[in-house]
Amino acid sequence: MEFSCVRIAQRNLARSKKRSDPAVDLEDRNILVKDADIWNGKGFARGSIFIQEGRINRIARSIIDTGVETIDAAGFKALPGFIDVHVHLRDMELAYKEDFATGTAAAAAGGFTTVLDMPNTVPPTDSARRVIEKQKVAAQKTHVNVGFHAAAVSDSHDVESLAGAGAFSLKLYMPKPIVPFDVENDQAIQKMMRAAGDAGMPVTVHAEDVDAPKNTSQGEGFEEAAEARPPIFETRAVDRLLRIQKKAGCNVHYCHLTLRSSLMKINASTKSTSEVTPHHLLLSKQLLSSLGWRAWMVPPLRSEETRRSLLKSTLAGLSSVIASDHAPHTIKEKNQSASRSPPGVPGLETTLPLMLTLVNRQQMSISLLVKLLSENPARIFGFKSKAKLQKGADGDVVLVDLKKKSKIDSSRFFSKAKFSPFDEFKTQGAVHSTIVGGKVVYREGEIVTREGSGSVLHSGFSG
Ligand code: NCD
Ligand code: ZN
């Protein structure tokens, strides 16, 4: 099969359909997915999906003779494209860790058709100008749909212009603000939340109240480093932010939570949504003694008891979203003493196989998987035409081989970060192919599109 060499210019799916060469591009976005088991929101039904000009045109038991490229999907499950709302694609001056091309290749290989990039980059995504700059660079490199979170800033006019530039949220990073922000000051947070709410934009938070790095000193091990950021830091931050949020009245998305108690509180609060990661669901801190830097991230891994209760709560439907918190670093940077090793692990290529393994073990239903990895992310961040396989929706489809057994092998990642705390984990359930806007991006271990074939998404908040 031939794949077009035409570079597709930056697109804005949410607002318009501007393309550099519409005729070639649109033709390139026609595909027939034949004889798949198609997720219809409740269960699977055998059929075919015809995607025309990037959108689902028809789903029927049998569609023949459309005259377009066809994928024989017999034996595969067709699921709505997965959405990872918490990834660090780096690029710009941190491109040595990851760039838009490698990060979004990793996304496609992991079944994610849409990702939202975090702003703690160099330079940080802290102004409309920088959001637009990232959008421009990403348009030339991305393989999937990509949008941008912005840093929480204090000036309400800046908040407005960030919304106007298409940022998907304001990220408040409590342990170490990305740009100067008085995180100690409730009023400052309330003002920022109110401005975000006025602009129709959610706030995303890293809720960890790290008051002083008193316990971490040079040369200590990773277990000690984890002990120095105990669960109470999360509890304190979540309690405080929920209080402030109530006064501000805006939507707040709580990133990478580790405690059942946090999930319970967030569930009880309107306008609040919760996120958990595969590493906090499946790994506990004992592993730090053997895996060291490979399992070092923040918030750190918790006790086995805490992990089990987070998993149980998530399987019972208490979490809104699963996100990878894909946080690539070089092995050279990571493989140092705990006080020097940057926290974070790559996750785009492990999240789906790990969650499909839970599905195969009958611990997680497909319905919950689709909710946590597609429907809820789409609802929270305003992707109205995503997360569903039906006429008129975006042609973002993942074909999954639910039976395929495999082993996590970070040496084969598309990500530049070739390490994982999940290395050697046995999984069942794998991505066969990933279709983004009617275009096959990933198939059977290979990226088959050129850089820049994906789209840059704008939030469409009014600003
Ligand atoms: C993140 C990173 O590397 O950007 N690391 C992590 O361990 N989650 C940032 C962060 O949230 O600290
Ligand atoms: Zn974080």
C-alpha cells in the first residue's frame, strides 16, 4: 500500500478544516475498516466502518465497493481512539529527551489518537505566543491529534489569551510552579481558578503539597526519596484545592492521584475530575529497591495496600480518567542518585497493553476501559466529535487484538526514553493498528505515516 508523501499543514479540527492541499489530503483520509467487532457503546457488533474525508461516514453490517483503501479487520476489536490527557512530549529545548515526532509515534503505537501535552518544557508553555509556537512546531511533526495545556499564570488577561490561543487547561504544578506562582497563597489560586472558569477552561493540578525538600539529601536511595513525599502531601493539597475550587467555581482535573480517599472526595465534589496512572495502579514502592530510577516518578509509588485500594476503587468506577503521565528522560539523567535523578517514566506504549491485560483477566470491563481512556477524557476536555464510533464522529479508531500475548520491551519503544518499570511484564491484548482522522498511522509494529500527518487541536474555548 502506498502512503501519501504530501505533508499536511496544520489543521484545526475543532474550528475549521483548513488544509494546504484539500483534494489530496481528503482522499488520503478515506478508508474502509472491514469486518471488525465494533464497539457501539454497550457491546460489540460485527461490521464495517467507512471513514470518508476523516470522518465516520457509515457503519453497517456489510459495506462493499467503496473503492477506497481497505483494512481487513476480521478478528480485531474496533474501539474509539484513546485519548491521553497527560503526556510530556518535551521537544523544543528538551528534544533530546523526546520530541513531537517520537512522542506521538509512541502514542500511535500505544493506541492513543489524541494527546494533550504538558507545559513544563523549556521554554515553558506560559503565554499565548508560546502555545502558538508549540502548535506550529507540532504541526510539522505530529503523527496523532495533539493539543496543549498551558502553565497556570497569575494575570487574568494572560489566562484569557491562553484560552484564546487554544490551550486546553491551566496546569498548576504545586511542588514547583512552572512559572513563578504563589502556590502558598489561597487567594492567588482562587483568582487564577476564577479567571480560568470565566474563560471556560479547566484547571489541571499536580496536587502534592511538598512544603520543603527537607528529607531528601544528596546520595539517598529512591525508597527514601519516596518516603520524603508521603500520602499526606497529596491529602493536604487535595483538601486545600477542593476548598479553593468551591469558592472559585471552576472545573478542576486532579492529575495522577494515588489515594482512594482523594478519589472519594473528588467524586463528592461537583466540577472535579480525577486521574490515575497505570504505575500507581499496578506497582508499589517495594519495587524501588530493585528497580531504583526505573520506577522513580512523582507522586512516588505507594505501599502495596494503598495501591490495591486505588486499583479496586478505579475498577469500581471511582476514577474519571486513566492517563499515562508519559514523562521521558534520558537514561543518563535517570541513572543517578535519587536526589539528582529526574522523576518520571514513559507510559504511552505500556498503558493500553497493561489495561487490556486487566480486561482479559476480567478485572476491567471494556466499557470501563473506553470510559477511562476515551469517553471521559473527551468530555472533560471538550472533544465533542471524539470517543464514539458513529456516523459523523472523527475517524479515530484503534484496532485491538485482544488475544495477543506479548511482553513489555522498552528497547522497542518509539519513545526516546527506552526504559520502563514494566519491562518484562507479560501482557495480553495489543494494538494492531491505529487510525487517526481516517489515516492509518500505526500498523503491526510500524509507523506508516510521515511526520506532520496528525492534527493540532485547539480547545475552542472562547477566551
Ligand atoms: C513529570 C516530568 O518529568 O515532567 N515527572 C513525573 O514524575 N510525573 C513532572 C512532574 O509531574 O513532576
Ligand atoms: Zn505531575
